[in-house]
Amino acid sequence: MKFETFEAANYNTILATALAGGTGPDVMMVRAYGGLENVATAGYLEELTTDSVPALADFAPSALDAERVRADGKLYAVPFASQTQLVIYNKAIFDANGLAEPQSWDELVALSQKLKDAGVIPFANGTATAWQNETVTFGLGSSLMGQDFYDALMAGEADFTDPRFTDALGAIAEVAAEYFPDGFIGLDYPSAQQLFASGMAGMFIGGSYEMAAFQGLNPDIELGVFAAPGKTADDAKLVGLYFDGGYAANAAGANKEASIKFLNYLASQEFGQAFANMLSNVSTVPGVTFDNALLAEVNDLNKSSIPYLMLAHFRYGEPSGSVLIQGEMQKLFSGETTPEAIGEALTTGLAAWYEPFQN
Amino acid sequence: MSAEATYYDRRGIMGTLGRDGLLQIILIANTIIMLAPIVIMVFSAFKTTPQIFQSPFAIPDFTHVGNFLKIWTQTNFLRYLLNSFVVTGASMVLILTLGTMAAYAIGRYQFTGSTFILMFFLAGLTLPLKLAIIPLFMLMRDLNILNNQLSLIFVYTAMGLPTTVFIMTGFIRTLPNELEDAARMDGASEARIMWSIMLPLVRPAMVIAAIQNVVPIWNDFFFPLVFIQNDDLKTLPQGLTTFMGEYTTDWGVLFSGLTLSAAPIILIYIVLSKQFIAGMTSGAVK
Amino acid sequence: MPKLRMTGRGLWITILIVPPLVFVALFIVYPIVSAFAYAFFDWQGLRRGEFVGLDNFWTVLFVEPYRSWTVNAFTHNIVVFFALMVLQNGLGFILAYALWRELPGARFHRVAVFLPVVLSTIIVAYLFKLFLHPLFGVVNISLKGIGLGWLAQPWLGQGSTALWSLIIAQAWHMVGFPTLVFLAGMQRIPGEILDAVRMETESEWVKITKVVWPLVAPSATIVFTLLFVGAFNWFELPYIMAGLDGSPYGSTDVLGLYFYRTAFGNVSSGQQDFGLGSALAVLIFIFIAAVASVITVRLRAREIQL
């Protein structure tokens, strides 16, 4: 067996190249959602069922949905990990300032102010790198938007002009203006990571994948995580959840039987456990337990979540919801637009291909 | 004023000392602007990150080479450097060999279609090849050399040929026929004539053509970005992006990485500045 | 020149000419011709689909959101071209004029002004990105240090300054090129002409506009054309300094980034479309070829007339 790894940014292009050239791997990692569709609709991937991979029956439906093609509802990959958008904080800084995880938006603001007064940058985030705007928006705003908004949006009863959505954007922009670093709109992603990992900032809004990165940058850092709160302490605290990708079999592979057998192993608890232990990622395999306390906590937080909105539902056409929200949030952060205008821009922009908005 | 007086001696034509004073100030100011970023880069390479933040302009302790050691021992930098040498070297050999061959044929012999062939090469001068990256990508895939340095070497060779053929043909045409004819009388073969009589004469043009091509090839980022994914195959500019992404926390290392990347070409340029300037502007100076 | 007499020599010429021709044909001519062909097809990933005529062109020019993206990027390229015309070529002319006087130290100044030109764009881009860092960059630190803290900006993070930061980095990088091309042009002006002018006028301005400028016009034609082609192919510097998205909110988006993004996709949109990408490439290509030949013809005509 030969194993090859590639850089993330070009992965889809490389994979498509190899598959189209007939030199594709037997088993491969594929992306989820829109990223999967590119490869799967071209017919390169073997369809998976609970007959061929029985363990899939126990997977969470949302995890499996991430690896389906919408048009035929068929499943093409064994999902391997979920990622969670939330707030990561520096425990030592919180302890030194006598702070606790916030239960309401006001508490979040108050504790940010306290950090600022103490000379600590409250949030390390910067928004010069486009995609960071999306993680900031949904890592901080999912609870403010709320489950009801999400359900209504999915049911076609609401669009992005909904005040639950636009009010959340407004609240995020206010926090950013006050409690992000000076000049955060010009601060790129690596610099923001650096600010947090070096202990100059108390919190970082980002994905659960950041935890390993921070521990790599600063092995002494002690991390905590919380779901950004809603308006009041009674509102459900939601994280933004998405599935990272999956393992798929090459439909034209020479060793298809062996591939399926291998996929069965990849869907097993044994593999999921090893994956979680070694890679410090939340495995999607049901029944996996987490030695890492932080990972266990993230796994708990996942029980109260809404999908990471733009990735899960709005990356199937051009313009993608991600591209739109990233640009619009950059505008909002530099005072060039309003939350209401963003709602309009998203709704009319997505109407180009998203049918529920086309009326 | 003597007949040989240079233009500079006839100062009266272009105005007074006052004007020269102003021009001198412009030049000095510009040189400061040109050199300051490079000086700050080199200085910062010898500083720790806090020193860079606190006193960016201070002269560092040049014995502090910890940043460079880190690059030497902990990164793939040497590999990128070696790859750049291999790719640039192989491309230059191909460009000069093939370019001289074509120029020699066009410039030294009369045959039907020679003008057309020269035009064919010259057409390549003006075409921005970046815009053909999609077909090039597919072509490299079909040749099975994606993620292989041959893809870079081939593209660079093709890109370098038009200017080389242009420069070399012009030069070869100016060479006298006598030596060649005499050798031909003696029964020397065409290959022998080219190799031992003509080639030594075209060396100056080869130097110009080499410099004109070596800088863009050494510095290129776009084609590796599309063709090369494997970290061990990356050239310096592309490797630099990987490296800059990994060491974002350590500005001392970042600056020493930039300094090390810039050093080879800066040093060669300082030694050969005349040839560099002549070579790199030769396409634009008529 | 000896006439072709023997078949042996014909074979020899063939041996000499065919390998270089193959390289140019295979890696330059064929891809460019193919780019035109690709644009007329529908593409699924790397697989060529049906012939769709002008659909791809229609989409990038007239269908939202592509229309806005195309217009936005194109506008920025035009801004970049004119800004660099002033900052790079204009300044280059002044510097060339100053260097031409052979004042003390001219040799050193000449080497200094060309030094950035030999650097890789990637090095220049990272260097300026670090200098313009909002918190730790030397620009903002210096401004704060001399009491001008209110001038400190998130240079690359706001629409009003991001593109201009890139333009200035680019001008710093390349100003030496037009400078030395103009200088070479000036150095070729015959001394007699300058003597003759001295008889007629003492005005520096008249000399520059009526004599020096027209006589370096051939250099100007080439420098303008190269700048034009370069400005509409701009990719590396914005790619490193602003990212593939032309961040923030597309305010630094240029055709090069937009074309690459459309063809090869980026992190935030799963889509990659070789058909639309090829259509963009063809349009950019035709635009560059058309304008570059107009520039050349117009400026050439002026060269003769003067």
C-alpha cells in the first residue's frame, strides 16, 4: 500500500487530475458538501451503502449527509472528522483575571472589557485573511442566530434579511470593533494565531482544529473552549458544526473489493478511536471516547449545534455563500456596509442559484 | 572645450549647479528608498523577534546567527535552494543550446522558410504564457510530468527560446564569413565549423541571453504554484511561501529566510551589475 | 552567406532547427491555441464536455455574479496601469534624467535603483507585507515612534489603502527597469543635437519636452507596452500580499487572481471551471494584444513624426 499526502489548498485539483488521468488512488480522502460533489458527480467514486459498509448505519445522519450528493441522495464516503466553530480561550489568562465562561452576550462583553482593562487583547482574531471572516461570524454568532432561524432558513420561510441573522452580525461587529486587536482588519490569520498562542490575547474564535495548532506553537498553553453565548443566559448555546471530509473508494479502482474492506475498517470504532487519540480530532465514528479532556468537551458541545451554515448549505453554486459572507463581513468591519445591507446582498446574491430565494 | 569632451563636461547646456543639486538630492533620496527595505530585511535577520518589534532600525549584533541556524537545520530551505539550482541550471543549458542551434541555422544559412521560422520564434516573445496555464496544466498531465520538475524546465526553456533566438540571430549575422569559408575549403564538416570556429565567437551574446533569462527563471513562482505540489520538489520562491506559513510566529526567522533567498542573486548582481543591467534591459533597449 | 547546396547540409539545418521549434510549438503555441479552443466547451472538472459556443464568454461578461467580478477586477487593473505609469515610468524618467548627468556617485545610484529589480516578486511581496503589518510592521511602529500614531493604518485591511499599498510595493520593485531603459535611450542622443538646442533655448523644460523626450520615444514605446502587459498579467504580488480572494472584499482583486480562482478554485468555493477560466484568459489575451498593438502603432507613428 502506498500512501501520499498533498497540500490542502490544491487537494481537489490534484485528486481530480489523478482520477481523470486514470491514475487515481484506490482509497482516497475527499472533501464534504460541495467539494465532494465535484468529484462524485463525475462518476469517479464508488457508491457506499449499509450493505457494503454496515457500520455506516450507526453514524449520525448529519455526518452522512455531508458525504452525499444532493441530486441522487447517494452516499460516497465514510465521514472521518467533525470540526466545531467556537471560542477557544487561554485558561491561565482567565484565571489570573478571575473570569468564567460567559453565559450571556452581556457577560461576554463584560469579560472582554475586563481583559482590555487588564492590558490583554480580548480576542486575537484578525480579518485580513478572507476565510477568517466566516469562522469569526459563525464561531461567535451561531447562538445569536439561533436554532429557530436555522430551521426557518432551511424550510424556506426565512432568508438572510431576517433580523435574527442581521442583528447577530451587528453584535459581532460591535465586539470586533471594541475587543479585537488594533487594526484587526489588516491582521492576517497567522498573525492572529501568533497573538493567541504567545499569550498576548485571551480568546480566539475559530475551529476546533486550532487547538492542536496552538499547542504546537506553545506546548505550555492551557486551553479551554466554550460555545459563544446567545443574547441571554436562557438562549441555547450553539456551536457551528461541520464535517471535514471522508474516505471514498475509486469506482474504477483495480482492487475494489480490498478498498471496500479497507473502508469498513475506516468506519470501525477501532480506527475512530485511533484517529481521535493520535490526531486530536473529533472522530465521527459513533461510540469513540476521548482521552483528551478538551476533545471530550468539544464533543459534548457538539450535541448542541447548528451546521456551519455557508459550508454546509451554500457552497453548491456561484457565488458561494462563503465568498459572499467573507467579503461582506470585511466591509462591515471597515464600516463600509450595514448588517441589513449584508442580509440583502446575501439573499440576492445566492438567489442566482439557490432556489428558495428565487421569488 | 575639446572635441572629445563628454556630454557631462558641457554642463552649461543642461542648466546650473542648482539644478544638479536638486537632481543629486532626488538621486540620494531615491537610493535611500531603494536600499532601506533591503537593509532593514538584512538587519532584522540578525535580531530576535522582540528586537525587531522594539527597534526595527537598530544595527544588530551580526554574530547572532541563531535565525540562520534554525533555517539551516529545521527547514527544507536547502532543498528548495538546491531545486532552484537544478531547475534553473537545466533550463539555462537547454535554452542556450537550443537557442544557439536555432539562431545559428537561421543566421548562418539561407534556406526556404528561415524568415518564417524566425517570425515563429519572435511571436513567442510577446505572448503572456500565464494565460495559457490551463492547457499547459492539461499538457503536463498528459505528458505525465505534473509534480515533476521537468514540467518547469520545459516551460522555462520554451519561454526563454524566443529572446535567445532573437538576440543570438542578430549577433550571429554580424559575424564575418571568412573563417567559416576557409574552414569549409579545408573540408571541415558543418558541425565542426559551428563547434570550433563559430561558437567561441558568440559567447558575448550568450552571456547577454543567459542573464536575461536566468533572473526570471530563478524568481518564477507562478508555474511551480500550478505544477508542483510535493514539498521536496519546490523551488525557492514557492518553498518560501510554505516556509513563511510555518514560521509566522518568529519574525527573526522570517527575515533571515527572506535574506537567504535574496542573497544569492543580490551578491551576483553586485559583482556583475553592469552585465545584469545590460542583460535584463536588452529586450527593451534598441 | 553560403547557399544551401547539399542534402547533408539540409539535414544539418534540420537537426539544428527542429528541437528548438518543437519546444516552442509544444509549450507555447499549442497551449495558447488550445486556450482559445477550451473556451468554447463546457467543462466538468478536468473533463471536456459539450461544445457550447460563446456561452462561457457570455457568462463572464454579462451574467451575475461573474459580470460584477469581471468589471471589478478589470477596473483595478486599469487603476494599477495608470498608477504605475506615473509612479514607475514617470519616476523612472526623472531618475534616468538625473542619472544621465553623471553627477558624483551616479554609478552607485544606478546600481542601487536596479537592485530591487533582480529580486523575486515573492520576496518583495513578503517584505512589504511584514513592513505593513498593523501591529508589528515597521511602517506603523515608525509612525507611532515619531508621534504620528494617528496615521498608522491597517494598510492591507481596508479598501481605501490596500490596492495602493500593493501598487507602491510594485513601483518600488520595478522602478529601476524603466529608469535604466530611459537612461540607455538618453545616452544615445547625439551631442550635436544637444549643442544645437543650446543655441536656441536656455529653458530646461523646453529641452526635456522638445528634445530629450521625443528622442527617447522608442524606449518609451517599449516601456509602456511592457508595463501594460505586466499590469494586466499582475498576479504574484497581489497573490502574496492580498490573497487569492483579492482581500479585503475584492478591493485588490485583479484579472490575474480572478482568472486563477475561476480556473483552479479556492478554499471558499468548491467550484473550478476551466471553461469560464479559459474564456477569461482569451478575453484578457485579446485585450492585451489589441491595446498593446495600438500603443505600439500610435507611439511608433509619433516617433517618426518627431
